[in-house]
Amino acid sequence: MFSQFKNIDTAFMHIKTFSIFLVLANVLVMGFCIYKSYDMVNAAQNRVHILYNGKVLEAIASDRKSNLPVELRDHIKTFHQYFFNLSPDDKAIQANVSKALYLADESAKKQYDNLRESGYYNNLISANISQEIEVDSIHLDINVYPYTFTCYATQKLVRSSSTANRKLITQGQVRDIKTQTDNNPHGFLVQGWEILENRDQDPKSIKP
């Protein structure tokens, strides 16, 4: 009789051990399935299907960090183009500068106020001068936040009789404001911006 009880107890222990093992195995399998499901969902979200000429094309979405230097340079370039591409028209100047000020902090507003008080914009209008800018290069340091930059550009002052080139160097920092809008599509803000150099590149005017 004691032998039967012992056998029953042993069988119960085996069943208990097997049950625990089965439960743990189910938990591991379910955890693995949930992990793979999230992984597949994330992979699917990174794929964009585009319909082009009746054909479905697949594009892979990349995270922002991988494109950070490209986005920063484009933001800096766009800001300088808005600030320095000017027509000899007061409304056109204000419209362009207003777009630039959405991309920068009060340091850009101070530069604008200084130029306006010095009569710079009035001289452009009275002399009928168009101002254009070409960004030559942007040196960017993304290892330290906020990201510092130095922008090298060439200004072209176009008159009816001649064209003059000027060398422009500016520097500042860029911080991420975490919000993208129509006026600031990259969601960055130029801060501590200053003009280091803005002088004639060639003392002789270049005739067009």
C-alpha cells in the first residue's frame, strides 16, 4: 500500500514538473511571438509603397539621425538664402526676411535690425540692386549639442551696369525644437548667429 502511495506521489511530481515546464515553454514561445510581431510591425512601418506610372515601388524609410547632417545643412542653407536673397523692393525684402526669422532666434532679428538701421536695405532699393547668395560650404559639428556651424558663402550684388561679389562668413548654432511646421519644416532653430566677415571678394566689379 505504501508502495502505491509512493508511486502516486512520484507520478504527481512528474506531472507537476512537466506542467511547470510546459507553462514556461508557452510563456517563452508567446514572448518570442510578441517580440517578432513588434519587429515585423516596425519593419512594415519603415516601408513606404509608392505608385508611379502604374507600378508599385517600395521605398525604405530611414530614421532622422541618419539624415541629421543633411537636414541641418539644408536648414542652415535655407535660412541664409531667405536672409540674403533680396530684391530692390521693400515688401519683397520684408517677406524674405520674415521667412528667415522663422528659422532662427533673436540673434537673426538683431542682425536684421542693425542692417536696417544702417540704411543697408534702403541703399539696395534706391540703387536698384538685387542681392543673391550662393552657399559654398557649411562646416558642421554634430558631436556637441547644440550643433555648431560655420557657413561660407558668396554674395552677388547685381546692378544694372555691373556685378560685385562679396565674401560672406557666418557662424552660429542649431538646436532641435522637436516641432515641424509649414514655416519650419525641419524643426531646427539657428541661434547665436553672427556675421564674421562680409567684404568685397574682388575690388573690381565684374561686368555681366
